[in-house]
Amino acid sequence: MQIYKFGGASVKDANGVKNLVSVLQELGAKNTVIVVSAMGKTTNALEKVVHSYFQDKDNIAASIQENIDFHLNVVNQLFPKGHVIFEKINTLFTDLNGFIARNKSPQYDFVYDQIVSYGELLSTTIISLYLEEQKLKNTWLDARELIKTDDSNRDAQVIWDITQRNIIAAISEKTLYITQGFIGSDQNNFTTTLGREGSDYTGGILAYCLGADSLTIWKDVPGVLNGDPRVFENTQLLHQISYEEAIELAFYGASVIHPKTLQPLQRKEIPLFVKSFLNPKENGTAVSKGQMLVPDVPCFIVKKNQVLISLSSLDFSLMMEGNIGELFQLLGKYKMKVDLIQNSAISFSVCVDNKFNNLDILLQHLKAKFRVSAKQGVSLYTIRHFNDKLLQSFEKDKTVLLKQVAQNTVQLVTLN
């Protein structure tokens, strides 16, 4: 069994869907599970629906119509008029409108998961029926019936024993399956999501539960590069990465691989391949047991729009375990992802990602016990396998607010 994951960029339009079919025809489609993300920027477009629901109800219909128009444009290029796909698309949007009309929950994260999940349901429905049109018989699976999670909306935790039983019962060999990335469901069968870019994680979950031969993530790049080519110059393709190094890169924010994806793969030593959907027979990057990094070059990662929070005690007393413990409780409570920590006897600095927009309320709590400053919109650069000459060159045109150096990793918080 092999698992293929196709992201939004690979199925962003009708031509992307046709290319997915070409990849399957070229490489073979038996014993394969395809995991598919929402098409193109659909997740962002559905987030506008969520925003309208809470902030601008008069604009809900227009926000939904934007999504309808996008998907109908794709469908019109793939199917003849009168095809059953049009009815299925209409049913999904009717369901979406029905949820919006009857929902009573005021919880943003719950509403987010129920609405945004329609992106994956739409993409897989379209692609499954187009595969049938191209004589590729397949079975459509609802990932919410397979992947069971807790009720932590927008960052749900997998309940592994139930999930594995569901997956093994639903999937057999010699068949092509298609299912959704990113989504699952809780014990009450409400939709949950695994975090942004969680479709990679879905691939890892399926590979682990099925004991798959491999997981392949299809991208619009030739594989894993040693830096984002949109930010860094002269990037290089990494041919081989060990599990440990890949987990480090993902932890620091390398966007090609989702951090949670690698853990289940490592436990069963299932190789991960990152390949170009434009050149499917190229080797790409292999993440597996073996050499740490081939070639052995520095790796550059950047996280934009971070927040640097600096704290000190009001009476200049020492920043002891009690203070720090209380701080981390608050960071956890308000879902701040901590990317960098630095402390001294009387001060403490932390660089966080405010993805759940809880910064203001967090700062209110902190100011009751600490002197607090918060600088928003900073960038966090991480360089793995750096050398002094490279670091000096990298720093020279940047305003560095904080710097932390470990054995083979340096992190810089900068204004630019």
C-alpha cells in the first residue's frame, strides 16, 4: 500500500486535477490511498465565510457564492453538462448553508472546523468523480469516519486506537481510495481539523495505521530545498534527510513537511518522499533512516509575523520556576505556539505565533504580574548547520532583537 498526498497547489484548477490523473496513470494507482487538500486557496475563501458569520452576517451569502463560483468553474471544465457532480456540489453547499442557519454555538474554533472542512469534501468529491470519468475506478472515503480525535477544534489530537481500527476496516489492497486531508471528527461526530497544513499529517496517520510502504507528498517544487526560494537565494535540493533532521526542520518551521507528519512514520520506519507533481519520475527528496543530510549544507527557515514578548518581574526579583511555570500555563491556555525562549536572572523573552489571535488578552494577564513589552510583526530566522562566516554575512543587513546560538543551530529575531 502506498499513500499519495496532493496539496491545494497541485489541484488548484482543472488542469491540476488532470495532472493528478496523469501522475496516477504514469505511476500506477492500485494499492493506493490518495489524500487531497482543498483546491487552491479554498481554505482561505472559506475562512472569509467564518469571518462573515461572526463579524459581517450581511456578507455571508456573497462569501459562499465566491466558493460556489470557483468550484463550478473547475467542474465546468472537467465534466459535461448534466453530470451528477453538479447535484453533489449543490448538496454540499446546501449542507453548508444549513449548518450556518441552525448553528447555536458561539465558539469560533468549533464553527471554523464545521465550515472550513467543506473545502476538502468538495475537492475529493470532484476528483473522485473525474477519476471515474477517466476509467480509474476508486472508492471515496469520508475521513471523518476514519480519523477520530478529541474535541480540540483547529488542532485536534488523534485517538490512535479507534482511528487504526477504523482505517484497517475500511481499506483493503488492490483498490484505489480517495479521502480528505486535514479533517476528522470527535466522539460526537462533529468535524474537527488537525491544524493548518494538516493534510500531510493525514497521510502520516494513514501510512502508520496501514503499515504502508511509503508516503509521497506531491508538491510544486522538486523536493525539500534548504530554504524557501521565495525568501532565500541559491537554494539547493536536499536528496536525503534523516527522520531526526526532518523533525528538527519541521519543528523550526520548514513549510514543506508538517511537523506531526514525521512522528508516526518514524515509529514504523516508513519512508517519506517529497516529489514534484510536474516531474513525477524525478527522485525528489527521501526522508528515511540513514544519513542526516545529503548534501550537507546549511538550511534556512523563516517565520514571519511573530510576536516577541519580553518580561521582567515588577520588583526586579528573580525569574524563578514559579514565575516561569505560570507564564507557560498562560501561553498554553491562550494557544500561543512558542518558537524561541531566552531567559536571564530577572528577564524572560519568548517568541510566539499568535495564530489564534489571543495576544491582547494574554498581555492583560501578564501585565498584572510582570513588566511587559511586546513587539509584533517580527521575523524569526533559524539556520541549521551554520558556520561563523555565513552567520556574519546573514546578520549584516538585519536589525537583530534577539539571538540564540546552540551547537549547530542559530535563531535570530529581527525587525526585517
